[in-house]
Amino acid sequence: MNAYDFDKTIYKKDSSTDFLIYCILKHPKALCRLPSIFAGFVKFFVLKKGRKEDFKEKAFSVLKYCNSEADIKAFWEKNSSKIKKFYLSQKREDDVIISASPRFLLEPICTDLGLKHLICTEVDINTGKFFSQNCWGEEKVVRFREIFGDISPDEFYSDSLSDTPMAKISKTAFIVKGEEILPWK
């Protein structure tokens, strides 16, 4: 089995950001959440206070103004073309997608791709509240081990060195830069 990060690895951008922008443009009432999102951004990324989950919950609070399931379906109809060609040419049914993005967003595209294994952050589709820790860094290994035990991925792909914990438990790991695949550093 091979394991892949999703955002900027097999999807060209950050799917959560793309989806939130899509929702705000489609549902202008969601614009009222921008001051809160900006404040959360400054607190976490500039002042280095609080938890990433707190910032992300503020961002996903726009879901209160959306028709989430219909919006997700329409979003993927528009954005599934952002799945990278390298991935489409090598994907396997037993691939594992492991991502900090929410399950409600990634599950439909994983189903469309014929993938059965998705490990990600659990977020309420209607409120944006987190049900789990953000599936990032070492948490990815914890979640992977909960499902697969001591099995190691044959190959692991990510765009970010924050995924070094997953790279370390994999037989081989690669950094993805656009469509270019490089050995892990």
C-alpha cells in the first residue's frame, strides 16, 4: 500500500481553502465570518497563540451559511480536475489518503477516485466544529497505526516536511513539488 498526503500533494492546492472560498462566493452571508477568521489567523499564525484547531474551526464556521452536501458535490464537479496527473497515472485501489482536511470534504473525491482508505480530520459538516485532533504531523502516524497497526506504507508522498513522521514509518518517501517527485530529504 502507498500513502499520500492530499493537499498540494495529489490536489494542486489546499482543498479546504478552495472550498471555503467557493462557499463564501456562493453564499455571501458567510462574509460576516471573515472578521472572526482574520482574528483567528492573526492569533495563531502571527501571535503564535492558541491551537490550529481553533483557527480552523473559525474558518469552517462559514458552513453555517451553506448547503454543505450540495456545495461539496458542486465543488468537486468544478475542482476534481485539480487532481494531479502523476497521481492519476499511478493510483491504486489500496492507496491511503491521510490529510488534515476534513472527512466531509475528501470522502466524495476519494469515492470518485475509487479509494477505500481515508484518514483525516473529523469536522462537523454543518458547524465546522472539530470532533478530533487535526490530522497533521505526528497525529497522522497515530491515526495510521490505529487502523493499520505495524504495517508500513511501501511509499509515502507529501509536499511538506511536516509529514516527516509518516515518511519515517514508510519504506520509501517522496516530496512532491508540482508534478515533480523527489526523494525525501
